[in-house]
Amino acid sequence: MAGVEFTPEDATRISSLLVGVGVDLVEVGIISAAGSPDAELISAVHGEVGPERSLSLVMVRDRKQVAGALEEAGRLGCRSIMLSIPTSARHAELKLASSSLGYLKTLAKSAITQAKDRGFHVTFSGEDAARTDVERLNDYVAAGFAAGADRFRLAETVATLRPQDCAELVAGLVAIDGAEIEIHSHNMLGMAVANSFAAFDAGAAWISTTVGGIGERGGNSPLAEVLCTLRAAYGDTGRDLSQLTELTREAIRRGGFGSAFMSGPTTPHAYAYELLGQLIHPEAYETTPAEVVGNERSLRVRSRLSPALVEFALEGHDPAVDANRFCSWLAAHQEQRGNPLLDRDSIRGLAREYAALNLVTGGR
């Protein structure tokens, strides 16, 4: 993503947490030629989680360039690579200087054959596959698997698909002999997770995600939402999600996003409640409990105050105050100050202020 640069230390920490929550494969680095600028990142991830749990992207633009990039991937100890190849007529014209399907297939088959001869596990992609003519795409994908590729990545490079479109497209690809399909969605239209699961239900074996949804063009399918959907809707309880919140916060902080809002179950806002029923019966409002993803519930309120809510916030607090009287005082206090955000600690602090005032004024 533009402006986001991780250091080898960042890569080590993030990759460790990714594997800890149950991610099967960590994608790191782009290789286009010898002397890759991402070499240190790739080496850091290999050192932390092992090359067998890592995948690096190899750019495909012409045969000579591919040979040099594969040589570099081998030097860096990569075992799994993803050959990034543009498939739509528009992207092929821009990046390969030819929109010819024949040339596209010849280049892809050459790259796949070279990679397999070097012993790599090979995923090949369709850059802008979602906008590629269906017959063109299916022909290209079939040629790639016939050349020996292990997996195909359907890239929704430019978000255009609805879930039903994605399902139909993937169903056609899954029917190709020997096909193993991965979905890679962008979230510009807010449908990356929906499209990912439409693809999954249609037979895709892999879902590509990013931590916090960080990525170009509206971001990508966010990891936490995907893993929590697998748990809540598909009964997948085989992963340890307790580190998800820590993972998301680490990636957001290290990516330089500060306190920018991100959606999903690992944000500070995810389990923040202001209604008493939500606080005392959270199970009625959560498919994935806060503790499952390493998050915690909190009280956040501005003007929707009630004596019962105040009493909940003050449970076990000393000095004790009358909840009804304090609630009336607190509501007036909030209104005078423009209703700033309150959490449990700030309500308790104001209760101490109220109690001290009451002692001085004789309870008025």
C-alpha cells in the first residue's frame, strides 16, 4: 500500500503472529529482478516462520526478466512463489505491450515451466482477472494448469464483482481439470469479504487476506473478519484467534496508521457498548466473543445515560454514591461540556468528583 513500509523487525513480529493465529501461508516481498529491495524482508520472514510457510510474488513481464527474477527467488531461498501475470486485455496491453491471448498463454506457460523446473511451488495469477473476458480467462487458466502450475489466484484487482458474479466466475474455474483456486479481493466497494466467501462456497480453496484490510484500492479482505466468519458461520474452531487483536494493532501501528479507524473485531470499537443489555448479556450480540480474538469489552457512552448503566459502571467502586442522583448530575455535567466520550474509568472519576462535591455542599 502506498506510503506503508515495513522493516525486517516488523516483518518478523507480524509473520510470527500470523502463523500464531493459524494463517497457512505468509506472503512477503515482490521480486522482479536480481537485487530485490525486499530481500531483507523475505529473509526475515523465512528466519521467523520458515520458507515453507512463506510465499513471495514474482513479477512476469517477459521471458528474460522472468529468468532473472526466478534466479533471485532461488538465491533468497524461496520455495513458494506467485507469478503475477496480467490477464485482462487492458492490463496485458499496458504491462506486456500486447493484449494477445496467444502471447499471454505462451508467456505464462514459459514462466510456469521455468519455475517448476527450479523446484518451486507455483501459484500463477490473473491480474485484473475479475474484468477479464470469461472465455479468455478460462482458456488462460486451463493452459496454466496444463503447464504444471499448482494454484491459480483470481485477483479482483479492480473491485467490480458482486458475490453472485464472483461465485459464478469461480465455479467455472474450479471445473477446469486439476484446478486449485485462490480468491484475492479488493474492498473499494465494501464487498471483499462477501466476495471471498462467495468464492469459497463456489469451491475456492484459498482466501487471500491482509491484516486490518491494509491494501491498495480500498484495501483487501481483512484477515480478522475472514477468520471470524470461518468460526461463526462455518464452525472452524481449529485456529487460535486470541492473538488477532494484538496482530491487528501491531500491523496498524507499524504501518504508520496511528489511531485511524479500521473495521472488524480487533478494533478498540468492536466490543464497545453503551446499552446495559449489551454489557450484561454480550453473548446476545456477539457471534465471536471478545476474548476469542484477544480483545476486551468496554463501556463507551456520551448522552445515553441511565441510573442502571451508571450503577453497572460503578459496581465495586468506592466511595459509593446514589445512582439516581449521580446520573442526573452526570447528565447535566455532560450536556454542559458537549457530551464528551465516557468510559468506565471516567465515570468512576466523575463519581469521585460528585462525592467530594456532595460532602462539601451537604448533599445538594
